[in-house]
Amino acid sequence: MNFSDNVTLLKGVGQKKAALLKKLNIETVGELLNFYPRSYQDRRTVKKIAEILPGSAGLFSGTVIRIVNNQFIPGKKKMLKITIDDGSSRAEIVFFNAAYLANIFIVGKEYYFYGRAGQNFHPLQFIHPEFSAEMNDAISGILPVYPLTEGIGQNEMRKWQREAQESAKSAEEFLPEDIIRRHHLCSYAYALSNIHFPQDEIRFKEAKYRLIFDEMLVLQTGLFAVKAGSAEKKKGISFSREVDVSEYIDSLSYPLTSAQKRAVSEIIGNMESETVMNRLLQGDVGSGKTAVAEIAMFKAARSGFQAVLMAPTEILAKQHYDGIKNRFSAFGIETGFLSGSVNKKEREETLARLQEGRIAILIGTHAVIQPDVKFQNLGLVITDEQHRFGVNHRALLGEKGKNPDMLVMTATPIPRTLAVILYGDLDVSVIDELPPGRKKIITRAVDGNNRNAVYSFVRKQLEKGHQAYVVTSLIEDSETMTMHSAESVYTELSGVFEEFEVALLHGELKQKEKDQIMMRFAKGAIDVLVSTVVIEVGINVPNATVMVIENSERFGLAQMHQLRGRVGRGGMQSYCILIHEGKSEVARARAEIMESTADGFVIAEKDLELRGPGEFFGTRQHGLSDLQIANLIKHTALLETVKKEAVFILKEDPTLQSEKYAPLKAKILQIFQGSLDLRL
């Protein structure tokens, strides 16, 4: 059986099971072997029943002394109860709706069991434990526990993994021998075998180290290759050193922070060099990224080039346009706007003026990447909230000019170490301070029982003439989830705040409706806006002073921080109230973090620790979703080692053309398929 063979060659995997495995991204034997356990059960020692504590799990044996079948308990299904004794104590083995098992167990015979003891039972009670008439691999040893989908059991997955182990033994090595020797790595075949069924802790650690090393090396080498590909493009634009941006900076109604000045210096330095700029500008909501972007656009326009800024929503693009148009018109710089709602006549006029070079600055939505949008001399491309766009949107914009400089902006705080991974082809600028005078948003977490007190507080803010957001994670009520939906909260608040204007906003509304609602809220015509997370990237409403987040346990820290950034934009004290129903440790930890800090980068680090990078970003980005075993937070020391190795590899063979690196190259291409800049 080969790695490329379909899983249907495994015993017990028919079309139905194959469809379920596909949900786990498993279609081949190789993908099955690379589907790693999330934890393990140590069943190497057979415990005495008397040694097992209530609530704990263990492997134990006992002789059957009594079988009671079809015992009926009101409100429950029929029950099979088997009493066993091992000399130290007795235990009850319970199965529901499993009368057929009565014929399998024999009084007087010994059986092995693995399960968790229930609380408050004497003798100990085990419900639906695994069992076997003899000690074997299926019930003893160190057994893997996999993250499965409904319809596939742990025993099934273990059986398939055992069958696939024959293929693991012949797994081809894809790392050169000198790298394996230099880093004291076990073989790939050894790792695939011992990550699933390790005989002891030493073999498990050897296997895990090798597989973490592999994942990080493939990712890091690929990212360096992407960055090298970006750097090797044709010579970029060298913007005029004679253009002094201080003229524009002096015209602003506020002084730049030191962090903004640092970012401006880095960006202008890139723009004046002959190398194409590929830079990520990140900073919290309200940190002043737009001002920095405007300075870069001013530099481009005054140097005789055009610039384009693409935003993810029409309302955000329009907000950018209105502000930039007013400020740039004072310098005789013409600004244009494009979105899906611009009528045909206006669009044609804008396209004509753009192609003639009369429009120096174009602001818009995805509409700016349409084929008929042509520039005379595009020199600078800026994308706002980059994570909202597809992977190739930035590249499509760049193709509208001759190697224009690229600036990517995001208000989603990304820890610097992860930013290098996520945006491996970009340099990073960070605005890590807020303008002076901004009041800290007071954040409080309360449970659902205090909802009326929250509403009373919101009322006081509304009576002062302020506005409020109320955000939910669902649009409508769900039969399977007991959460507060936008529709139910809107209905409730329309009654609670009947003398105020309450509106509902969610993603299923047409874009025109969403924009109209947001515009009315921005103008103060709506007092309370009940919304889903569509307002996470919204417009500036300085009069909004309260953000209420319903079922906050359903949101990640970074997302809650983004939502909190919707308020606190005026001079008034603002508040963020988290209403939570969750009782878990993670829910409590998130609430405490939100209450204790407003630093987006600290929050991002904590969010990654709690959720991991895949869930943090929610989308496939440069192979991050392929990290099954490596943890970019826990394994930072190894990441540094791997970076050095990746540099060494690409220095020795920049395009991995040699036979030595061919297998590694194949792995990288598999993960980075679709990357426009991969130089391999």
C-alpha cells in the first residue's frame, strides 16, 4: 500500500466512511498517516479497582460475578449491568440499549476494561467502557486519541492507522542526511510510526520533535522562497527624494506619535529605494495607520505617480475617500472613488480620468481590481484590513502597475513572531502607541443573569445622547445552540428601549441596506445598533460609547478587541460590556484578559495561546493550516533553529534544483500551491 493510495483500500473503509474521512481532509493513506493524535491514553499498567479514583480513567480487569439484563430505569433506556470483582474491590459495568452484550460476557470469566469511573457511585461504576476478553494492542499500551468527526470512532481510526503502519515503514525520507545528522533527528518512517503508537515516552518525544521540525522547516523555507521571489522582481520605483512629506504632515490637525513617525520613516525609506516595497503596517484601531498611509500616497502623487487604496467594505472605503479627498484637494491632488454602487456614468468618467492620469489617488472596494480599471502610472498599492481579502487580491492590484510599491494595513494585532510567518514576504512596521488624550475603554464582564443591569446602564448612556452597539454571534435563533441571536436581541431591545431608535444589521442584508443602516447610525439617526460581527470593520462613529457583546464566550480575544475598538473614538468615556454564559476556564480567562489590558499585541499573544493560529486567523494563510503538530507559540526556540537551517538551505541551493533537495521542494510546493511569488 502506497502513500498515494485511496483510503478505501483499508479494511472497513467504504464510500460512507471515506466521505466522513474527507471531512477530516483525509483521502489518501499518506494523509491518514499525517493525521496526528491530539492526546494519548497511557494504558500500560493494569490497575486494581481499589486504586481507581472517582472521575479518573484507567485500565483494569475483573471477573464477572453477576449479569443483570434489561433493567429499566424510568426516563432512561434499558440497561445491562455487569458486576465484576478483582479481589481488591467490586465495580459495576453499565451499558445502555446493548442487550446483545449479555451473550458475550460469561459469569466466572475475567475481562479487561478501560473507562472513566463515575462520580458518587459505590461500588465504582463505568458506563460503556472499552473491553476485551484478553490483553491486546486494541486495549493496552499507549493509545492515540484523535480529533474525529461524528460517525468515526476512536477504535476505527486506531484500526485504520495500524493497518497503514505497513506503509509508514517504507515512508521515503525527504530531508537530506546532513540535516538529519546535524539536528539529531530520527527517520521520517520512525516518526510516523511512533507518533501514532509509541512504545514509550522517549520514542514519542523523538517522533514529535522530528515532525515539528519538518512542519516548521517546510513552512519557513517556503516563506523565505516567497520573499526571495518578491525581492527578485524587476527593479522597483525609486520615488523622488526631492518630495518633502513634511508639508503634508504639518497640514494635519494633530501631531504624529513617535510610532507613526517611525513607520513613516520606514515606508519613505522603502519608497525612495530601487527595491519594490512589500510592507505590513499593523496597529490597533485608532493608532493612526490611515494618516501614515496618506503620507505615503502624498509622496507617490507628488513624485508623479498614482496610488490606490482598497478597503474591504464600501462604507469603509467611502469614509477613507471623504477624508482623503478633503485633505488632498488643498494640495491640488485629485481623488477618485470606485465601488459596486457607483453608477455607470460616474464609473466611466472616473475610469477615463484615471487612465489619463488626472486622478492621482483612487479609493475603492474590490471594484478597483476589475479588468477595465487602468492606471496611467500606478506607483503605490495599499490594502486596508488585508485579512479580509483573498490571498491574490494584492497581487492583482500590483499587476496594474510596473512593480508598484505595496503597503498592507491591518488593525488585527498580530504578534511580531507570527507576523513574520503569516506575511513572510513582507517587512513589518508596527504602530504600538495610541494618540495622546485617548481615554481607556472600561471593560467589564458579567454573566447573563445581570442583563437587566446592563440594559439600565445602556439607557443612561442613551439618555446622555450617546449611542450603543450590541453584537451577537448568530443572526437568528438556533435549535442546537442556546445563544442570543441578533434577531431575538433586536426584538427584546426594541421593547426595552421603545423611546429610542433600535436597528438590526447582519451579513444576509444586501450591501446597500447595510450601508444605509451604518450611515444612519453614523449620523445619529439610530441610537442602538444590534448587529453580528459585520461591524467588526466599520466606520468611525465618535458618539458611540457602549459596546455590548452577547455570548462573549463565543468570540476570540482578538475579535472582541476589534469590536471594542468601535467605541472610544470621541472624547467621552466609553465602555465595553461582555455578557457571557460560558462557565469554562477558557471563557473566564478570556474575560479576565479583556478586563485587564487594552494592548492589542498582548491580547493577540494570549489569543494564540488559547486558540492556536488556525482558529486565530480563520482562513488558510501560507501553510498555517497545515501545522498539525507544531505550535508557533510553544516551539519558538525550535523555530529559530529552523530559520537558520532554512537560510542555509537556500544559500546552498536558492531554487532547490538539486537532487539533494528535490523531496523537500516537493513538500514545499504542495503546501504553497497557488502562491504567485514562490521562487522555486
